[in-house]
Amino acid sequence: MKIEGWKARWLIAFGVRLLKLLGLTLRFEIDDRAGIVGRPVRSNYIGSLWHNRLLIFPLVLRRFFPNRHGAALISASRDGDLLSDAIHRFDYDVIRGSSSKLGASALLQLSDVLAGGGDVVVTPDGPRGPAYELGPGIVFLAQKAAKDILPINLEYSSCWRAKSWDRFIIPKPFSKVRVIIGQPETVKSTANDSEFEIERLRLQNTMMSLVERR
């Protein structure tokens, strides 16, 4: 069923309010291996987070990175319409497209944000998976923009799992959230498909090394 108009706006406003209330109950712990939290912005990055950890990431951005600004890549699907509006309410810009198949327009817009000094955030296995499989789009973006990828992971002490393709994670109230910021990863230039696949797998393995509970 398609939800639009005032019903969609009400649903988004209610969802954002509920998410903020949930955030007030959570206990956050930061594991900043990149050494960027609370420090002046000297470099901008392509933030990379698995799709099933996405729910409270807007809260993480505003809590730990209030001085960093940029855009999130959100799918052009109907569900993406609602998510885009919600992310805008956290004062973060949105670019529409797929992380697995970056279209020319999305790639150009993301590159422009990076060139302007902003960060971008991508879920490299979204919007339809397979879960924990890094799509080629983020590798293309890092090569084109010549920017490092910043692996990010969220671990929860207690959570619910949705019956979705990626077992989407919803933290339970009063649970602990461990925010893991990995070391920035520089993507090498590649001359052929074989070299590209080596880089893609290397980045996928790096992101998976941060995951403690699948």
C-alpha cells in the first residue's frame, strides 16, 4: 500500500520522534580507531555501513559528528522516499540511487559533495543485498573521487531482528550501542576486472572484520 500526502508526513514525523525517544534510552560507547571523533575536520570520507545497522545511524551522526556535514545515498524506491524525508529531519542531505549500481547522476552528485569537503554515507550492500556483500558502486566512487572509505559498524547488547533480507536490527530500549569507527581505507586504482575484484573483496573483508554479531 502506497502511503503519501499528509499520512506520509505524519508517519515520518512520528517515526523520527519515536527514534529520538529510543535514542534517549540507549547507552553509547565509542570505539574510534580512526581518531576523528571530537576533533577538527581535516579530511572528508566515504562512510560505509552495512544496511542492517542503519536505523539509529542518524542519531550517531548528530551525537558524535555534529561538526561534519554531507549526504547519504538512499535508494530511489518507495521506501526510500520515506527514509529520505526522515534523514532530512536530522539535517543531513540525501542523494537518490543504488549503492550496488551507482548511476551516472548519483555518482556525479556524490563526487560533488566530496569535492566540496562534505562526507557521504553509503550502505554498500543496500538496498536489496545480499547482506554483507559489498557492491561495486562504493569502489567506483572512491576511485573517482580519490577519497578514503571509512568503515563503520554498530553493535548492540540487545536487539530485535526483522524478517527481512538482511535481518534488519532494531536495538531494544536501554541497550548499549557500540559505535566502531575503523581505520580509513585507501582504494587502489585498478586496470582490469580482476584487480577491481581484489579491491572489492579487500574492502568487504575489512568491513566484516568490524562485525561481531551477524
